[in-house]
Amino acid sequence: MEHKDGIILSCSSYELKKSEIEFFKIINPLGFVLFKRNFKNKLQIKKLIQNLKEVTLNNDLLIFVDQEGGRVQRFNNNEFIIFPSQSIFGNLYEFEKILGLDLAYKSSYLMGLQLNQVGVDVNFSPVCDLLFDGAHEVIGDRSFGKNPKLVYELSNKFCEGLSDSGIVAVPKHFPGHGRSMFDTHLNSSIVKTSYNDLKKTDLVPFKILSNSLMVMLAHIVYSSIDSNVATYSSEIIENILRKQFKYKGLVISDDISMKALNEDLPTKVKKCYKAGCDVVLYCKGEIKEIKSFYTNVQKIKDEQMFCFFERKKKITLQKKNVNKFKSDLIEYGLINDSS
């Protein structure tokens, strides 16, 4: 199997610039992640995705996106269904459990189907973080709710829906971002909760990882476990995630552009790999920065790479009654008739 570089990159705009093309054609990244700055309309995004899949040395290049629903939807014009936040499904689950699970599956399937149709391969979803009163609102309604079992079951349904639409789901942010008092895009954050309490709460939804091909980490220090941020913590990655959770898939850092990490980019990249990350995520889209750290990028290990691509073969589009799914979601006011 061809070795892939353990990096997910990003580009700056609606189409590739000459400087990006020149560099991308000599590298072999795992994939690219897309943002609102990359999206104008469906035709444009399909063309950009096609160009990205052809520009590098990687013939199996993956396209990633954050399409959660609610306030995190990168493709959000009238050509794409506007999906509700995850909290809506938590509220439905508490009202009627079977209904909540059913509509969560149908919503994630339709979301994945639209991503599949434009060439996206992987969705950084679901958010498996619990909701905590008084915590920073960066998670907020992106969470299914406060109850660990509820979040576990709805996360599982979201993953099923995405998988059945042909999309790889990426649960996030291990071992749990819900308690954070700060937005890690802007500040460092420490969670002091004991590991025993984390096991009974924040970590419960991540039991879905036994079936997951990828997981994203949180840029948070869990001081009862390690003095290092999770992204730099071999205790969290190698001991808890790999040994205790018996996780076999790829471990992805959160975006290394975020200010919760305060080193220079080459140092961030090195620390991620040293701790056990398989893949580093870079979202800022600045070609000069990419060039500054790319010599520090490492290949993904054979075992993890083989496991990922073998399991990915099983994620194929399952045909469903799309019109029925839409009408059910419209009936409960989760999407609009015009979607």
C-alpha cells in the first residue's frame, strides 16, 4: 500500500492558486478539508474537489468537511439542506426516544448523501461532547445533550446515517470538550475533573469508537490524566484511546492553527506525532505556513493505513427512500419544504 503523509491540508479560496498547485503536486497528503471560504455553489465546489483529488501524488486523496448541522455547516446556500443542530435530536430523544433516534439517522443520512454527491469523503461529525451548564458555548447546541447514554446512542445513529450515505464519520473531540470553560480556537483550556468521573460521563459517548475509522482529539489539558494537552499526550492517545478503548483507527489532531497550542507550527506537528497522532489537521489554508512545517510531516504507519482503507471499503452508499426521509424531517419541522 502506498504511504500517505499524515496530514490534512486546506486551500485558501474557491479555486486553487498557482502557488498551491505547484506545491501540492509534489506531496502526498491524506486529504484536504474545506471551509466556507472554499464554497460558492455546488458546481464550483464539485470542480474544486475534483481538482484537489487530481493535483497531488495521492490517488486515493480524501476530502473532509465540518458539516454538523446548526451553526456549523460549511456548505450552506439554497442548494444544500439546512440541517438542525444536534441538540434538537437530544430534545426529541427525551420526548420520544425511538423518534429521536429515527430522525437523527434520517438527517445524517441526507446530510451525508449531499456531501457524497459533490465528492466529499469524510465528515468531521458527530460532536460526541456532553453539554455542561456554565461551560463555554463553543460546544453548546452542537452537543446532543447532558445525558451520556443519550449522547452515545444519538452519536451512534449519526455515524450509521453517514456511513450508509457513503461518508466516513469522525467522532469528536476525544476525550470530551463539553466541560471546557474556553474556546480552544482562541485560548488554552484545562479540565480538572477526575479520570473516574470522566469515565462515567464525558468518555461514555466515545464507546462508539469500536466501529469508527477516525477520531478527532480536543486541544485540552485533562490535568487528572496528564499535564500535556490531549493532542500531545501519549497517555491519552496510546494508553486510554489505543489500549483501554482498543481503538484501531486513525487519530487526528484538531486544527493546529488553533491558539490552544502556542508553539510554532513545526513544533506543533512534531509534538502531535510524538504523542501518537496519525494525522495532523491544518485548517488555515496559507501556503507559506504549509511549506514551513511540511518537512516535519510523517508517513502514516502501515498498520493504521491498511486498517483504515480496508474498513473504508465497506462504507458504501446504501439506497434509501430519500423522499420519505425528507417528508419525515419536514413533518417535525427539522428542515424546510424548500430544502
